[in-house]
Amino acid sequence: MKKENKSVIIWLLSGCVLLFLMVTVGGITRLTNSGLSMTDWHLVTDTFPPLTDAKWQEAFDQYKKFPEYQKINIHNDFQLSDYKFIYFWEWFHRFIGRIIGLVFLIPFFYFLFKKKLDKATINKCIVLLGMGAFQGFLGWFMVRSGLIDNPDVSHFRLALHLTFAFITFAYTFWVALDLLYPERNPSIKHLQKIARFALVFLLLQIIYGGFVAGLNAGLIHNHWPLMSDGQFIHDSVFLEQKNLLLSFTEGKSGVQFVHRTLAYVVVAFLLFLYYSSRKFKLNKGQVTGINLLLILVFVQFALGVFTLLYSVPLWLGLTHQINAFFLLSAMTFTLHRLSK
């Protein structure tokens, strides 16, 4: 690491921490069904929650006009105190997004003014700026889908919003690693290829995690290693939609089957990476990355099993999502260390 890059690296890693926090709060928002509590979006006026009883009542009355209240919560003796709880998590999620924007933009212009960024890093930061703006759009695009007729967000939009947040984090981390390790290792193409395939399946698994969350598909077939009725693939997978493609993308049973099956694929790829790596002389960073991957993927697998068996309690569902973040971090680090 070059001394002049230290402050830039700290800035980028701070952004990674904030992105991690935002995804964590996003998980809480989803698991507490808080995502539709704010029915509009304003860049400035929503910065702080309502500060008076009258403003709270106004926000609650606005919420009552939308499907989630009219079709679900109106039957649950839903009061203003309940509304304040779900409002907090959605507001906090958006507030962190605003903080991330400030934490990115202000230091970015400062570093530009001080000429602390080379051309390559500037270009990467511009990409990050675009990714951040697009992620904000995806958040509102997702919420909007639950404010029209169906009192729940589209699981496709939720998965897109979630996965793009993971990708934004991984790219931010990669840019920081470029500065942290300016002299890369000679690439190990065989291991690099395996790691890339593993990354593709890990991202696909994250997408399906979003599908499972969006469809509440973790609340059925709460058995392992087989699905309900002692079946590897439950009969409902073939019956709930017109064809298998729709079942595997829109059916609860089909989506859960793909998610639980992909877990084996990810584990297999990372085991293959670990055993293949033993044929090469690796440096400390490469060994650390691969060992971390192996540990974290088994932790993630176990968390997934227990989350399913216990029907997705909030703390387990959230821990499962947080560990997915750690797993992607280890994957990004390992792939960086294996690349030239």
C-alpha cells in the first residue's frame, strides 16, 4: 500500500461498512414487513421522521390509503404505535442511503481537488457513483411495486435491489483492494477460473435468496435434507405453476427447491477450489482467502438449514443474510488475490 493512498483506502472501506450496514437494515426492514410504510420518496423532506403528533397522524393516514393497510393491517388492530415501528426501519434504511451518498461525494471531490486519485481510480469511482444512484432508483422501483394493487413488493424487484447492493459492495471492496495491493500477484489461471464460476453461482444463490424472501418461501417445507413428505423435490413444485420455468422463478416450492439445491453447488465449487489450491504454492493472502471461503460457506450452509427448520425467525434470517455478505467479501478478496 502506498502511503498517499491510505486516506483513500480508508474512505472506500468506510463505504463498504456503510453498505454492509444498509443491507443489514434492509434485511430487518424486509423481515419486519416495514418496507411499505413510507408511501412516497423525497430527497430532502424525508430526511427526518415526523417530529410532531400531527405529522405522525398525517403519515399514518396516508399509509391507510395503500393496499398493505387496506388488505392486511386493517384486520390486525394496527395502531399508530405499530406504524411508528415499521416506519422507523424503512426511514432508517433510507437515511443510511443518504449518509452513503454524502460519505461518497464529499471525500470524492476533496480527493479530486487534492489530486489524490489517479485516472484509473477516478474512472472506477465514477462507476461507483452511477451504481449508487441506480441502487437508489432500484429501491424505489421495488417499493413502488407494493403500493399499487398487491400489498407486497415484487420478488423480482426485491432480488434485483438486494443483489445489486451486494455487487456494489463487492466492486467498492475491489477498488479498495486495488489500492491496498498495488503490486498484484502473478495470476493462477486454474484457480482463478474455479473462483469465477463459484462467484457466478454465489451471485445466483443471492438472487434466489431474494426470491425466497420476496415470496416468503422459507415458511414452507421446513424440513432438511428432504422437503416435505420425505421428497427430494416436492410434488407441489410441478403443480403450482403452468411450467417448470415459472415454478422455478415464481412458485414458492420451486424457488425454495432451487435455493436449497444451489447451496450444494456453491459448497461443491468452494471445496473444489480448496482442494485444487493444494497443488499450488500460494502466498499468505491467497491461503487466507481460500481458507476463509471454506469456513464461511459451511457456516452459511448451516445457517440456511437452521433458518429453514425454524421457519425464518428474524435473528436467524438476518444472520443468514449477514454471513452471505461475509462470504461475498471473502470471495472478492480471494479472487483479487488470485488475479494478476
